[in-house]
Amino acid sequence: MQRGQEEDRAREAKKAAEAEAKRVYFLTQEDPRRLSIPKEKRIRMLQAVTRKVVSAQERCESTRRRNDLVTAFIRATFGYVNAKKDAARHAVLAQWVLEQVPLIEAELIHPEVTEAGPDTKSKKRKHVYKRQIYDPEKKKNRKVSSEGDWWFIEKGGDKVWF
């Protein structure tokens, strides 16, 4: 929003400088009373107004270029923000995995045997290991279970496999 306001102000300054240049041009070149102004003064007036117009145009272009670069930078950082969030989640997951190793080893010695779930094709009994981990993103505990070699988190009754 601030960048847009700066660009608007620069555009308005450019328009004002161009309007002033038209007024000075009329006074020094087209006005029937222009000869009452000495030639050297008319030249200085035109030079001064030309400098103002050029300066306003450069300021406007510079502001536009800077705003484009800021926008490009912001867009380029979206991937960084997402990667940073992913890294935080992976750190939590890695810590959880390390905490689960002793539990898994213990369960391999004394596994809990449960019925096959309704979504499985086979009616064989499978080993299902269930644990809970804290999900800092959602600020609540999540059920983490396994069936065979696959692990899943239960979210709203759905299984998210990993």
C-alpha cells in the first residue's frame, strides 16, 4: 500500500511538472506578450522547467522500478517461507521418530494384535501400533498408528499415510 502511494505521488509530481512546462512554453513561445520577457530569461525559464520535468520523470521511473523489485523479492521469498515451515515440521517429525524407536523395539517383542480395519481387503489380523504425538501446528495431540510397514496420522477420521 505504501509503495502504491509513493508511485501515485511520483506520477502526480510528474503531471504537475508537465503542466508547468506547458504553461512556461506558452509564456515563452506562444504568448503575444512573450517579447516583453527578455530572451535570456525565457531560455532560463525553459531550462529550469525542463530540468524539473526530467527530474520528475526519473523519480517516477525509479519509484516504479523499485516497486517492481520489491514485488519480485516478496514473490521470491514465498518458497523460502514454505521451506522454513516444512523444515520446522520435519524437525518435529524427526524428534518424534527418535522418541518412537524404543517404543517400537518394545512392541516388536510384545506386539498388540488387533482386527483388520474395515478398509482393508484381507480379513487377516494385522499388527496395529497406536501412539499419540503433539502437533504444535494445530496445538493438539494426533493419533499416530501403523499397519505393517506404513504409518499414518488420523485427521478428522481420515488416514494420512507417510
